[in-house]
Amino acid sequence: MKRKIIPIVMLCSMALMLTACSRHDSNSDNYSYNGDAAITSFSLGTVNRYLLGVRKSTGVKDSVYKTTVTGSEYEFYIDQLKGEIYNPDSLPYGCDASHILATITSKNNGTIGLKTPESGDFYYYVSSDSIDFSQGLTIRVVSQNGENEKDYTVKVNVHKQEGNEFNWAEAGTAPALATAPQMRLAGTLNNVYALAQNTDGSRTLVYDLKKYLANNGESAIREFGPNAWQNVAVIGERMFVADEGMLYSFENGQLTETLSLDSQVKQLLGASAIKLYALSTGGNLLSSEDDGRTWTTEVFNDGAAFLPTENLAISWNSMRGSADNSRVVLAGTNASYERMLVWTKIEDPIGVYSSNWDYIDLSGDYRYAAPKLSNLSVLPYDGNYLALGMNAAGKYYFLLSLDGGITWKTNSQYAYPSAFSQTGSVFGATVDGDKFIWLADRTGKVWRGRLNRLGWKSANS
């Protein structure tokens, strides 16, 4: 229930009264309260979701049933400049936004008031009372000293139609991949490349995969040495391949640049939005902001001593609410640990918010750690991360992380295609610029799939 509706003037008055009382009780003429007014965090509790089910007696889809959604898994962005609070990733279709508990925190315990179009006036926020977000909400926070206030408009986004499901479509078969001892896929904004060893593993052949499938076979656009398949990175429309002391850049299926590679670079690992990353001959992580011309050693706040030596993967996502800043994830395995090891950092082109690498320390709680996976692929998808690979027992995993690589869980939305060959460890996975995931297995079959989300294409389009 809502507490008694009180005009904001009374909120300010109460804040002033509390300030006066606190100053008097402190017996200190120097004691003062902060004048800042700001919301510092916002999250939802459990959300009821109502869907239509099939009535057993008639077989007609007209029986409403209730399930729940964990609201805290949907991050809310607070735009302090515009005074807006919203979730970029909408709640699933059928969620009831009219009765939700919310946890709202203000700076220095400022007083929080809420107003819906229905209420007309502000009423006190109480964390144990459900809130109606269905028609929009205004939050007003008053500073401790009562001198400042700030309003925020809150919008809880909910999908308006069903269809938030992942679908696969078979894209064709590439015989060159069926005989490859090792392979990797690399997706740029407009292209998908397949890097596959030839039958005896003596060379790496690079294919424009879309053309290969469209033409029922296509000549390789380039040949490299045997290990080039695992020395690949993508920035925007460019794919980089390192091989025998050289770095090659491809764009739209064409080789555009070749340059000598720094001798300290042992393996090209991947890229963020603005940097190439590589492993050095001395076991350090290197980065390059000038397309591989110069390299610097990355700094780790912790965990550098057990930097992965196998199955390394670099992935990144734009940070919600920012078109420039990104969160970069480094994952991999080594012989000393039976789980995937993960580091993360914040990166931005200007360098103001760039940080060193932080190790994700699970402090002994490994319930949701990703297992040690061979042929590991970590893909950015829908603002989250997907990890694909196979464990030592031959079991394939398709894991989802909603929290930047801290926890990894199976999710019914994401799974391998039913016809995907889960025999052997040879497969490739990538994401292209149209938000399609591409998969290729050891038989040479290729799939592409994506979420059927409002405004997104289907897997068959």
C-alpha cells in the first residue's frame, strides 16, 4: 500500500527538520550535511509474468498462468544529466509493471518521493511497498540539508509482443570445414570469415564464408601457415591475421595492408573496439592502439600470475548508456585450474575511464564458474556474453553471463542447433554486424541464428 500522499514541500520540510535535529544532537557547530541530491542506484525485485497456456481440456491457448522474472538481472541506467532512469534491455513480454518492489538508493540518504500520474502528489518511498511503473513514474530526491532537489523520470521497458526467442537456421555446408583439423570463424560488420586448416594441418586457408555458401564452394582468399587460424582479431570492418612475423589486415574480403609484427608478439588473441590484444613471448598481455604497429604491456591489478596460457579469448560489449565506453573481458584456461579464468576492464577512446585489468575472484564459490573448456569462444551478444566450448569429458557447453563474466549459467534461450555435431572439439563460432551468431561444426554444416526480438530480423531473413 502507499503511505499517505504528502506534497513535496513537506518532504523538504522534513529533510530540514531532520537536519536541524541531527545538528543539535551532534553538539558540534562544525557538523554539516551534504547538499547533493541524486539517485545512486535503482533495481527491481521479483516481477510477476502472465502468459497464455494451452488448456488441457480443450487444447485451446486461453489459460493464463503466472511465472516470475528476477528483476535484478535487468540493469537500469541512471542518466544524471537528463534525469532519466530506464532499462535498456526490456523485461520479457507479459511482465506486470504495475506491482513491483524496487530498491532505490539516494546519495547521503537524501529523502525520496514518488509520483505517478494517478497519484498527482509525491508520496514517501518505502522499499516494502509495490510501485506502479506501468504509466511512468517521477522520483524526486531532496538533499539532507533540504536545500537541493532533483527529479528523475523512470521508465520500466517491457516487450510488447511475444517472440523473445532464439532461432537457428541452417545456412549451408562448407566441405572445406568438414576436413579441417582446426577452424575458427571471425565476424566483421559485413563479412564472416572461416579460417580452417587444410586436411594435413600444414596450412591455414581463409574463406569468405558467405560467398562460399552462396556459390557452393569458393576458392580461399588467402593461405597462411598452420597456426594462423588461432591468430585472429576483428575491429569493426577489419579482420587481422598474424602469421610468421607479419600482420595482415582484410576488409570486405580483400587484403588491404601487410606490416611486420613486433618480435615480442607470440599470439594474436583478439580485439576490443579500439585495441588489438596479443600474448607476448614472455607471457605478458600486450595491446596496440595503432593496428599492430606498436605494442605496450597491459597492467593487471591482480591475478597476472595465473594469466591463461590456453584457449584465450577477448570479447567486449558497449557499456549500457554509453556509445563509446566498453567493458572488455579476457577469458582462458591453464593447467593449474579446472575452471575458466576471467579478467575484465573498462575501456574508452579518450582514456578518462580506462582501467587496468581486474581478476574476477570467486572467493571459493565456484557454483557458477564456467568449466575448463577447450576451443573456447566468448561472444558478445545482446549486451551479455556467451561462452561456447567442450570440457575434457567431451560435453559441449553453451553458457550465458549477465554480469560481465562473473557467473556463467545455462539458459533455455541459448542452445546448439539440434543437428549440430557434438562429436570432437572442432567447431567455430562468431557474431556478425547484424547480431547473427554463426556456428560451424566438424561436418562442415553452418548455422546462423539470433533472437527474434522486436525490431530484429529472424534467423531466416
